[in-house]
Amino acid sequence: MMYRALACLALLVAIVGCSSTNVFTDRDPDIEFSEYRTFAFLEPKPLIALPQGSSPLLEGRLVQAARHNLVTRGLTESADQATADLIISFTLGSRERVEATQYPSYYGAGRYGWGDPYYGATEVRTYTEGVLSIDMFDPKRDAPVWHGRTTKYVTQKMRENPDEAINEAVSEILAQFP
């Protein structure tokens, strides 16, 4: 019984861990980000890469989510890319992953719960891992100044309601913007 409880706990931790988002950021340490006041999206298309078979409507959703986040942080969107302090672009990708988990299991129950035959069980699952990157460039320096990336398991719920998933991912990335 103890091993079954441990196996269930390990599986629960793995499943909960899978639903979390991992955010990674990198920045130019010589930049004073408080000096940036305006932003614009890369023209003509801010979404540089899109996974094959994905909806082209994702670009608009990404722009809307980033715009909302940046404006609430006090930045102003510039109508002209040439006058903006920051230029923003996105990269979206996905890949199929395979995960194998091994854990002990048993069958039967002895009188005192020990001494029963045990065997190992292996669970194999495939899933889609999505990656979203947001890059910011300083056009006056002609150089990148900030990069944010998140990876997340793509679920059926995310596919059915992409607005919620994109808003959440963009918010988590931009929460790390200085």
C-alpha cells in the first residue's frame, strides 16, 4: 500500500510539474531600461517563426497580449517603428516530446502488506511542447537588449482557447521585463 501511495504521489508531482511554465530571460547588463518609453512591433510581421499548421491568427493575439502588458507597465506604443525606443518581435515553435516514467508497483495484498511480489511499471506518454520567445531590440543601437522565453506543454484546452493561453504566456514572460 505504501508503494502505491508513493507511486501515485510521484505521478501527481510529475503531472503538476508538467503544467507549470518555465520562463527564461536574458538582458544586456549595460542597458538602463527605465529610459525606454515607447515600443513598436517589428514590421511588416512581428511573428518571425510560426509552427507549421498553426493558425495565422496567433500573431494578432500575441501583439494584443504584449501591447496590453507593456501599456499597463507604463510604456506607450509608437505609431512609427522609426521613432520607437524598443522594437518587439515574437518566435513561436513546438515539438513533439516523449516522456517515460518508471515506478514500482505490485499486485496482491499480503496479510501485513509486505512480502508480496512487486514489478516495475513504465508509463510512456507523448506531448507537444510549445515555446514562445519575445525579443526586444533597441533601434538606435541596432542591437538586441532583452530576450524572454517560456516553454509549456500544449494541451487540448489551450488549442480550444488560444487567447487565454497566449495572454498567460505573454504575461509570465513580460513579468520578468525590467
